[in-house]
Amino acid sequence: MLCEAFESAREESLSAELPAQIPLVRSIEDYIEANFSQPISTSTIADELGLSPDYLERVYHQHRGRSILQALHGRRIEAARALLRHDGRKNISEIAFECGYSCRSCFGRMFERQTGLSPREFRSLYSRTHINSH
């Protein structure tokens, strides 16, 4: 019974925090959107918002179910996928740097981890699909 009371009180306190924290989550996402091509981290975002990195991470994970760094990499890979599909003039290193990665091999590993394909394979697959659909 004591455990149930504790769990109920915990749920009430979490739900009381939610509305106030949603603008903070949006601020984090807005910062990522505006700066993903720059070298940023959770600490960078925390400094900009005047809050603790641990607090930001806790709030963001509570609402989105992933870390701020995962969100940052997700946004960077999303941008890279668009560039690989639509800009055949840029090489993969240029795309990596444009999306905020300082190292092509780091970019390649992260891209493959998130998409299951290397950037070169992704570009090749998309260009074949795009050519065949027209």
C-alpha cells in the first residue's frame, strides 16, 4: 500500500511538471534546429538556456524518450539524407561538414547506425530509385 501511495504521488508530481516543461523541450528542439550544423552539445544548449545540462537531459528524455544528443544526431542525419538525395554535386565529406560533423568517418558510422546504409549506398540507392521513377 505504501508503494502504491508513493507511485501515485510520483505520477501526480510528474504530471504537474509536464505543462511547464513543454516550452523547455520546444526551446531545446528550436536550438537544435537552428544550430545543428554547428559543433554543439547538451552543455552548449544548457549554457544558452541558463540551465544545468543534467536537468535539460532529464526533462528532454522524460518527454521525448531519447537523449538530446540522439535528437541532435537525428536532425543531422535527416539533413544529410536530404542533401544526399537532392545535391549530387557535393561529395560526402562536404555533406558531413555541412551537417555538423567534423569527421567524415564519424558521420559515416552515425549515418549507417541510423539508416542501415552507408552514405554512399544511400545516395546510390536513392539515385537508382529516383531515375527509375521518372
